[in-house]
Amino acid sequence: PSPIEGMLQPGMVLPPDVPMVGAEFRVIVVTELKDERLRTVRFGRTLALIDPETRLVKDALHLSAPAYEAARVH
């Protein structure tokens, strides 16, 4: 987990001391739903679309998955 995850929400401005770490894998493909100026960044288990100029969070997606044992088919 990342310390910022608990407070990350659309409409907030990312504090200047929080680095915008790009997602290390391709997440968003070209779509009419995403403005091409936005950056996809990752904070722990959360992906966010952020305007790099204003640092405004446009959207956030919190990823989760069941524990390995709970996900296994018995």
C-alpha cells in the first residue's frame, strides 16, 4: 500500500511533494473516454488519471484481488 491511497480521490489536487510514478505496465489504451493529456500513475494498488500540469486527479481505480488461497478452486 501507498500512504496516499487512503486520501486519493477524483477532484483532489495531488500535493507537490508526492511524485507521479507512471504505471509500469500499459493500462489505458487509446479511447475516447481518456483525454490524451492525462497520465496514468500508480500509487500502491491504485491507478489514477492525473493532469500533469495541474496535478488534478481526474479518476482513480482501486485494484483488489482475493488472497491466493481464497481464489483457488477446491
